[in-house]
Amino acid sequence: MIAKLNNGVLIPPEEKITIANPPEQLLKDYAGYKDYIESPTPDYDPETQFLVPEYTETDAQITCTWQVKDLPQPDEPAEMG
């Protein structure tokens, strides 16, 4: 059992403990977070293309790279007449 003493009162740990603004190393060591690396976005034409993120993960980091995809083109309207 663990406890702490506050002004002479024995306090057992709470069922759930929330740590506000925990340091990154604490999140890495105990909550499974990793360093996140995002590559620069490539040049693309937003009128005809869009970006799709791709993630890879190692034991120590998560890396985001980008794929450039073409926007789907609307079908040509049928000719009248």
C-alpha cells in the first residue's frame, strides 16, 4: 500500500489520478507516446490535387509523410441536341 500524509491525515491514492501538463518524458515512459516527426508538405496544385498523410511507426517515433493524389474529375456533361 502507498499513501501520503497531509497535515497529519493519512491519504490513500485515488482510483484515478490526473496529472495536468505532464512532461513529455512521462508520457513517453508510461502512456506510450512517441516523438512525432512530420515531413514538409510537397508542392501540389490544390485545384486538382490533395494531400494524404501516411504514418510509419518505430519503437521510438511516428513519422508522417505525404502522398499527392489527384482530385476526382466530375463527369463531362452530356451534349444536348
